[in-house]
Amino acid sequence: MLRRVVRFLLTLVMVGTASVAISVSTAGTAQADGCYTWSGTLQQGDSGEAVRQLQIRVSGYPGRGAVLALDGEYGPATAAAVQRFQQAYGLSADGIAGSQTFNQIYALQDDDCTPAHFTYSEFNDCNSDWSGGAVSASEAQANALVNMWKLEAMRHALGDAPIVVSSAFRSRACNDAAGGASDSRHLYGAAVDLVGNHSLCTLAQAARDHGFNGILGPGYPGHDDHTHVDTRSSQYWDAPSCGV
């Protein structure tokens, strides 16, 4: 609790000071972090694990209908996602990841790398661990983490009102009990069902801007009481009650 309070206060200070800053995001030194610590700056042309870790954190800012590749290559799409992240938090928006950007990320995440408002436990509430799905336990957990960061971006865009997760990763046994499809993205840790606080159509429409290319909502059979979002290889929108 204390860490979350400190992080919240740090975020307020950072956003306030960013609005009057005249230096670019490469200035200053980023603090160390319990999850992952970057050094220096990252920009177009860079590659490697540091870039991939950054891509995970900005995966919720790819632009409408897009999904950011987590390939460790800092290309134009990554630069644009970083710029949108910077704009969302009132930072100097140049698409270059420097100390301001990294410190904002540090303020948003816990030591287990999950973002401020989501936890592994709420993304895995039917299983004793991350095994038993369609992929290895480590891959399922990694997929869930990416979706958490996408939802953190979506939550911030919706005024920071809570987004409630009703189901995420499922083992095959949990998926069968829930009546899920045999090839459900839940089995991969790559799907999340959302309820509460916002209308289901608001959630479905917002998801299109935050890296989810699989969206099922009101009007789709069995989805009038939740909005389903996932990451898949192609775009799939089916929420007839929410327009086009």
C-alpha cells in the first residue's frame, strides 16, 4: 500500500513538472527500479531486450486498430507508441525514450512488472498456476502481462476509472467449466473479459485504440454481460450493439 501511495504521488509530481519542462526526454538520469531498469536513451534504430521491455510497457499505445510488435526493434511504430504514451502522461512527446519516459513507467509498475492497477492474481483466478493451457506456463503469464499493460493504457484513457476483469487466463479445465471455445484465446493468456464501471460498448470501442485486435461485445452471442478483448493474428470485431 505504501509503495502505491508513493508511486501515485510521484506520478502527480512528474505530470506537473513535465508541463513546464523545456528539456527533451533524454535529459536527466532515470531512477533504478525493482522490475527492470533502463539506462541512457532508446530511439529509432536501437534493438535488443531493452527495446522489447519498453515495447511491452507502451503496447497499449499502437494507434487505432493496430498491434505493436514486441520484436525488440525500435522502428517507426515503436516511436509512435512511445510518443502517444508521452502525450498521455504530459511528457515531452518526441518518440525518444529517455529518463522522463522511464521514470513514468517506473511510477506505473510494481516490482513484479505488473502495472499499477492490475495483478497476476486477478488475471489467473481459476488456476493454481499458469500451466494447463494451450501454451507453456511462462508464455501464458507473459501474454497476460502484455494485456495488463494494454488495459493500463485503456484505463488511463478512460479517466482512470477502474476496469474490472472477470476472466483472463484459463487452463483447459477452467475453460471447459466456463463453457469457453476449444480454441479460446483465454487458453493462451491472451484474452480478458471485462465488466463494470464503464458501459460494455465503451470498453469495446476503447479497446480498438489500445492494442486489442480481437473484440467481442454486446450483440455477439453470449457477450451481453461482458466485453471480451484479446490479442490475435488478425482483426476481429463483433459487437453488433456497439456500432461499427
